[in-house]
Amino acid sequence: MEENKIISMVDEDGEKVDFELIEIIELDENRYALLAPIGEEDDAFVYKIEIVDGKEQYISVEDEEEFAKVLEKYESTFEQ
């Protein structure tokens, strides 16, 4: 049985929030993480993964077009 990967982040209020990693998506030579807050299955967020000083950083995707492309790529995996 595969364990779900949990990623902890700090929100704008300084509070720790845990997310479940749903999927890593590769698109246009970039990597994105689709994350869902623990206990909130209806919400999901897209973060661009960037490597800074050898560590992964998750950058919120604010651009609607980029966000839509990532979700489209994710949804296409179910069509195959």
C-alpha cells in the first residue's frame, strides 16, 4: 500500500497547513504539484516546483492560463 506524501507549509497568517500530494505534473519543462489540504477533499491547489539551493520550493500558481493548462494536463491522465 502506497503512503500519501504530506507537505507542510506556512500560510500568510504564519499558521502551519498540511497538504496531501495528489500528483506531480510535468508540463513545458516545468514541474507542478497538485496539493489538497488535509481534510478538505474538495479543494486543490497548483504549485510550481522550483529548486533553490538544492531544495524544492513550492510557488503558488497565480496565472489563470498556467493554472488551467496544468489542470488540463492532470485531467488528461484519466482519459487514457
